[in-house]
Amino acid sequence: MIRHLFKMVWHRKGANALLMVEIFFSFLVVFGVLTIAGALIARWRQPIGFQYNDVWVVRVSATAAPEQEYGEADPLAPAIAGLIREFKSFPQVVDAGASDTPAYGNSTSEGVWRRHGRKVTLKRDQVTEGFANVMQLKMLRGRWFRPEDDALNYRPVVIDADLAQAFFGEEDPIGKKLDENDKVEDRVVGIVAPYRKDGEISRIAENQLFIRKSLTKPSGRVPDNILVRVQPGTPVDFERTLLDRTHAVAPGLVVHLRRMDRMRDTFLRTHLAPILVLAIVVLFLISMVALGLTGVLWQTVTRRTREIGLRRALGASGSAVRWQVLGEVAVLATLAVVVGVAIVVQLPLLGIFALVSPAVFTLAIGAALAVIYAITLLCGAYPSWLASAVEPAEALRYE
């Protein structure tokens, strides 16, 4: 029976070509959307490595930034150090620290570092001692930064577990130099749990590097974002208190305060909105394809009234005719998706596994096949019912 269905579809290949093209492109579009959705769901389910609740971000800047030569101390360093001390004096504040590129801040610093021929792309952030407590980082090995690090003859850095694996493999990173070709000697003093500064939608392994920035012996630009962890349930009016203290301690600074949970909401809306728009466009596209497919199948059944009537006259039941039409639709879908699958399985050669995991890729292919078969069979349901309702007498009256 299957061989017979393939023969019937092949003999009408001219009429069926457009349908197969529509199904082919629909499969590619559905696969793309499901791959993106699967990757986002997989990322969302992974821990981000920090706690954003009850964290406030105070960004400070000078009204007129003076020119600064490379390596010179940042004139903002004393003011930021003073503000951190003032903030920590409040009973509502658990801890405070500075960060150059805070989470959900729409700013990032990336670099490519090398060691023993390994080339690793990583994200880096310059932070102070209080950052780990503010963001509730989980130390896995070693230690975090401390004030005594000012006396070291090297620059201490902390890396997350993803970067430790990418850079050192099975070696123990503690005490090792990070980049053998860098003029500045950076040595690893601690490892934290995987840290994803862009939150739930960022890739699984961001390879985070934290570089200690001293505010007592500053060199170069210092972080201008002060992160403050407040006690749970701290009232909103405490924001006004912090801002008033900031203006009293450093009247020449421009200050902007944001809550990190609101920064997260804005960040996610901004980055998920294009995906939502794409999903809506794809939904309309699939709907148009489904309507067109239903109409073409309907017209095909109408044109085959004589053929179907003769088959009924030879003893075929209505259900047999119905399954024949659905079988032809399934064959059309199969021929189209075989070409589509042959194309998408080449994507791993182009490095798609750097964006999605093999499991997500495989599930997306299976889900796209299920969606396409469901749509095509649903579109063929009504035309197949029309075909099963044709009486043998219709073939005699057909012209």
C-alpha cells in the first residue's frame, strides 16, 4: 500500500511540487523556532551563579570627567571608596562593593586569552572585595579577594568553574598564572560556581573572570557601579536615604540608582521581545501555509471525484478512501521533510553546537517533524472526509 501511495504521488509530481516546497520551508522555519525555544528553555533551567534580589546598583559619574593618562589613578577612586564605607554603615545594608559591568547592565567586557596554545573567549569584570558577598557568589575552591592583596607582587584573579575547565582542564588552577603572554602577572586565587552575568538567557558557559580592583592603591579606571545588598523587606524610601547620603558625601557626582530585579525585567523584555515577534510571524506563516494546503487538497479531491467514485464502485469503503487521501498527504510531507532533515543535519559542521546542545538540536528536529506531520494531516482531514463521502453514482454523472 505504501509503495502504491508513493507511485500515486510521483505520477502527480507536477501538481504536488508546490505543496512539497511549502512543507519543506515550513519545516525549516518550525525547526529554527523550536531550536531557539529549546535553547532558551535549557538555559533558563540552569543556575546563573548569583542572587539578584535585594541588590541595588548605584552608578556614579563625575559632572566633568578630567583627562586621565593610562595607568594613572582614577580621581573617582576616593569618592567611590568613601561611598562604599558610608553605605556599609547603614543597618539596612548587608554589604557593598563595586563592579565595572554588573549583571543585567547591558554592558560587557570580553577578551581572548591564551595558555599553552589554548585560546579561550571569556568575559571579565573588575570588582572589589565586597562584590562576592553582595552577589552571593558560591566559592568552590580557594578564596575571594581581601584587603591584604594590596601587598602582593601580582594581581589576584578569581575565575568561575567554566573558565577553569576551559583554561586548565583537569589541572589545579589555584596559584597558576592565567595568561603566560600577558605583561601583567595574573594569578588565580579562587574558583566560584559558573557565573552568567546576563542571567537566564545567556549561554551556559560564559567563562567569567573577576579581576581585583583596589580602591586604596588605585591604578587606572575604577569601577563606577556600587552594588549594595540590602536586608530583605527594606522599604522603598531607603533609596532616598542612600541618594541623600551620596550627595552629602560626594556632592560633585551624578548618581543613578536602580534595583537589580527591575534591571533584570527590563533586560529580559528587551532581549525576548524580538523572539516573541518572530514566533508570532512564524505562527501566521504556518497558518497561511495550513490554509493554503487545505484549499489545494480540497481542490485536488474535487478534481478526482470520478477516480474516487470508481474506487467506491469497485468496493472500497469510505474509511479506505479517507486513509488513502491521508496517506498521500503523509507521503508528501515525508518527501519534503526528508530534504529538510538532510539540510539541518549539516548544521553541526557549521558549529551550531556552540550555541545549542546536541540534545536540544535533536529534540528540535523531532519536535519539528511532529509539528509538520500534525499540521499536514490536520489539513488533510476535511478533504479526506469529503473524499470518503463520494458515492459511486457521482462517478457516472461526473463530466
